[in-house]
Amino acid sequence: MEKYYFIINPLASSGKAAVVWRDCKNYLDRHHVEYEAFMTSYAGHATKLAADLTGGSERTREKNIVVIGGDGTLGDVVSGVNISAQAAIAFIPGGSGNDFSRSNHLSRHAVRRLKQVLKRRKIAWLDYGVISYIQGELQQRRFIVSSGLGLDARICEGVQISPMKGFFNRLHLGRMAYIGVGLRKIVTESPFSVQVVLDGTKTLDLNQVRYISIHVQPREGGGFRMAPRADGQDGQFDLCIVTSASRLYLVKVLIYALFGRHIRLKGVHTLRCTTATFRTDQNVCVHTDGEICGHLNEFNVLCERRKLKMIL
């Protein structure tokens, strides 16, 4: 019988992930499924757990690692797992945004999704991104959904500390926290200038930039279709760059982004690349999978094609 290793962030979505795990545990126990469970207790703990489960002598042992939490928890596990290990990763959504699940049409019902994982009917090799930057020393982190800078990241940063997040999570309306914080950040955030180098050959110098989102998967921020054409298996990022001097127009762009229709608007630019370098005229907030990397003025991203084994 297969054994499953669960990495659970019990605090995700104001405790929702803990409830998801309770329901999953009850099913596992009733059906005598062999498993081991690990609860995260600090930032980056999921990364360490994934590294321990797939490093050293564990690298050659086949493992099924199931993540319960939000996209950030999944990103942490992807950052820690040894890509050369004999491991498959599955995700059971328990976060606020759950954009990986939305993008891949996974069931949001805990036990239903667990059954899908246990049956292992669909195995896919997916892309992931790698961000590299200097913060004292070279830092690297993988991401499975998206990265971004400017307003995109500032909204993620604001949602993490906003009391609206807990309120809307309890109503199962996590997206509303992103909308509420987003409207406030539109008023307070200023545009910036950035130089973007795509695949080492094409250079763009952009002004009045509000945000740039860098996508492996099409959705972020609780379901916004920021990159409706993104494909998690094509080995390329889909970039969405928004330039606008008008805050009111930016509200329109974000409303249209709920349905993926913003890409036809003036000031919205979509590009594809495998690598990109960003240099900004000021320190700008940067995120990966909703987790803040810091306020940077230069960083690189690389898309690794179909190197992550996932149970969908």
C-alpha cells in the first residue's frame, strides 16, 4: 500500500486548512491509509520539511507528498523539494486564494480532492519558476503559480496583515480581501520605471508601470485571470505589464482582470519569455506565490520546463 506524507499549514486561511486536514485525517483513518503528517510551525518550515523528506538517502525512495494550505505553502514545498528525488507532490486547497487549484480545476472539497490524490489518476509534469536576487547574499526561491512586482506584490503584502482576510475567509469569500486591499493600494501606490530584459536579447524600458505579474499558472489573487493564456507545461512565463498614470483607469483594469478581459485594454502589455531580468528605478515590493521576497531593485526569473511531478 502507498504511503502518503502530509505537510499541513494549520494557520492557512485563518485556520481553514486545519479543518481540511481534520476531514482528510478522518477519511485516512477510516480507510486504513498509511500516512505521516507534519504541521508547519514557522515561516519556511514547509520548505525544510520538503527538503528533509527528499534529501540525502531519502532521494531514491518513492514518496507521495501532499500539501494542505494555501498557494504560499505549496510554493514553500516546491522550493524545498529535491527535484531529482523520486517524489510526487499533490495539493489539497486550504488557503484564501487557492489559485493553483483554480488554474488546474482541482476539487475544493477536501475529501473529494483527497480521493483524487489517492487514486493517482492524473500525473503531470509541470513548470515552475525560479527567482534569484541579492539580499546580503544570493537568494533563490521557486514558485509554482506566479511572481510579481509593484501593486501586484503590495496587494499580497497588504492581504497578509489585513483584518479583512480573516473576515472574508470565514465567509468563504477570500477573493474579496484582495479586492478590498487592492482598491486601497491603488490610491496609495505610485508608479515606477523598469528595464526588462527578455531571454537575454530583448530590452524594454518602461515608465509609469503600476505592476508586472509573472505567471506559470493563469490565475492569482483569489481567481483573477491575470494571464489567461498561461500554460503550466509550455516552459514559458506569461508576463502581464500594466502602465497607467490614472488610478481610476487602473480600477477598470483590475475589474476586467477578474474575467481575463484586461489584456485588450490600453496600457496592458502581455509578453512571453523563458527568462527575464528586472531593474527598477527604486526598491519595489516583490512576491512569489503571494509570499513577500522583499523590496528589490533588481532580480531575475527563470522558467524550468516540466520538472515538477504533480498528482492532479
